[in-house]
Amino acid sequence: MNPADQLKNTYSILQGEKWLPTPLLLSSIGSRLNAEIWLKREDCSPIRSFKLRGGLTAMSSNKYKLKGSPVYVASAGNYGLAIAEAGRRFTVDVTVFVPLEANPSKVRCILETGAKVVHHGRDFDAAKEHAKMAAKNDSAAFWEDGVVEEMSYGAATIADELIKTGIQWDVVLVPIGNGSLIKGIASVFQETSPRTRIIGLVSSGAPVMQKAILGHAFDATEATSTEADGLDVRVPIMQICEEIRALIDDIWVIPESMLIPAVKTLIEFDQVMAEPSAAITIAGCIDNQNSITGKRVAAIITGSHLKSSLLDKIASCQTLLP
């Protein structure tokens, strides 16, 4: 299916969603960086994350193939919540496997959909391996984030909404988790506006996706350490990384130390509360100001599930701008 047909099919599934298109707001941060920065507010979805676009697309597209089989997924939170909410709407049993230290806000929201939650392992990738084995033992369908194509189809509608504004985008900044978001967005821009630079962002506390996508050596056993739980990838999916490599222009590794101050910067300057995985786009603008000077930039604000345990850190830190 070509990109145009994929978009048409995805929109046919999402056409009744009253929250679409999500808001696009001009940030006051841009004027301080000599750039025009727009916030694509994916935190304004019913689950406060961009993932619902793909979750609903995946569940609708596969509902007949499931034939009553439950769906198992592994997630740091937002992907699991999207599949859980989609499962609730389509009456499909969903079990979400999360790391032991998963964001309590995300876990609570998953449970409220009626889905089951299983805690396992020190990080997302450990939870994923456990989920794969459990799915095999229980004859359940295992849907791996990044591999489920419909997740990138849902993400592609974000790019389509940006293009339909008529704004000539110079740069689009996209956080990179398992890759479905940037894959979907980049595929549409490559077809429709190839002059637009698509730049991915990862944290220095979890840089493996940058290394894998660019073809550099990495150690999949090396522990990560980041507050951006949605970007906390230790074991990349190489097939997806290779696909992304051909679609994007660059990847910025953002210092972990900038993420919590970026959350505060968004709160102070734009009155937007974003989780660290989303605020990384603003940290990226500030850390790479020379690359966006005079440019028209779309920053994807991917979600707003902020751990309450971070509130003291946010309150005590300085913003990234004076």
C-alpha cells in the first residue's frame, strides 16, 4: 500500500475522532531563539499521547484477524495505554507488560481501560522479552512497538496535518523511541515536502537509537539512565532503524541534564506541561539554536504523562532560557 492509500485508510478509521486534528500553537520560546517554533500538541489526545492514532488504527485493522485472541504488548507506558484504550473500544483483551519502575500515572491510566498490567524487569526491553515469552505460552498475539506498521500509519497523520496547514516547514523535530513516530512522519514529508529537514532526538542517557540508525556500533547490554521513559530504548529493532535511516536528515543527542529544565521551560514560557520525552524537542531547539535560526520549526509534543516524583526537581531547577 502506497503512502497516499495508507493515509486514506487510516483517516477512514480515525474520522470519528473529535480531538483530531490536534492543536498547533506558536511557541513564545521561538522569539528568544530567532526562530518560529510551533508546538504540535499530541498531548491533547484522549490518552495525552500521540500513540492513540496508531493504536486505534492497529486494532481496527486487525480486529477480525484476532478472532478472540488477547493482545500482549510491552511498553514504557504510552504505547501500552494506546493499545489498551483501543482494546477497550473494540472489546479485545489486552495485557501490558511494563518495567518495574514504570511511570505510575501511565500504569494507572492503563488499568482504568480494563487492561491487565504485568510489571517485570529493570527496563522496557527486559519487560518486552518477558512479554514475548508470555504471549507464546498463552497463545496471545504479541504486538511489538515499532514493528506494528499501523503505529507508523497513525503517526503519518501528524505529518499530514502539519502539511495541510499550508505552512512551509523548514524543520520538524521528532523524539525517537522505538521509531514508529519518526518513521511515519518522515515517510509523508519525504513524499510531499522533501525540502523539510526531519530531525530525530534522543537523550544522552539512552543514545542507542541514534547509534543504530546511523550504523554505529552499540552495546545492547549497556544500561540506560534517562528521565525520558518513552525514549528509554536499550535494544533497537534493526529493521526499523534501517528504514528510518533512509528517511531522515539528522539525529541530535540531547544532554540528559537539559530534559527536566526543558519541562520547566515549556511550563514557564508556554504554559504547557509535557513529559521529558516530549520536552526534548524544546531542549533540542535550545541546544542547537544555530541550526534553527531563521527557520520555521514544528516541535512534536508527544505526551504529558509527567511523573509526580519529578515535580520537586522541576520546581527547583532553572529554565533553559533567562
